[in-house]
Amino acid sequence: MILEALLTAIKYVLYGLIFLLPKMPTVRLDYLDGIFQLMSTADLLINVRVFGGCLVTLIVAMNIELIWGVIMWVVRKLPGVN
């Protein structure tokens, strides 16, 4: 019960802090309409799941050295693993 009251008080303090932030201006994104129309047209020709898989494969292939470096860094941080 005390924990619930404490968490509720923290929640209201955070809501108050968020309320003090200035309002976000509205942004018009009309220039993206052409891109979305192109994507919807491409969806008729290419399956989105296939395109997504190809895109992920391409990104991994381009960054394989970075990914390998991160994996080896994590392995080196484990005690007892050479």
C-alpha cells in the first residue's frame, strides 16, 4: 500500500514534468506522399516480406565486420572464454 502510494506520487510528478514541456509544432509531411505512393505501387510488383528479407540481408552483409567485432568483444568480456 505504501509502495503503491509512492509509485502513484512518482507518476504524477513525471506527468507534471511532461506537462511543462512545450507543445510540439505540427509538421506537414506532404513531400512524403510521393514516396508512399511509389511504395504502394512497388507493393503490387514485389512482396514486402521478400523485399524486407533482402534488405536485412544486404544490411548485414554490408556491416558484417562491425557485427563480428561486436560479437568478439562480447566473447572476450566473458571470463574463462578464449
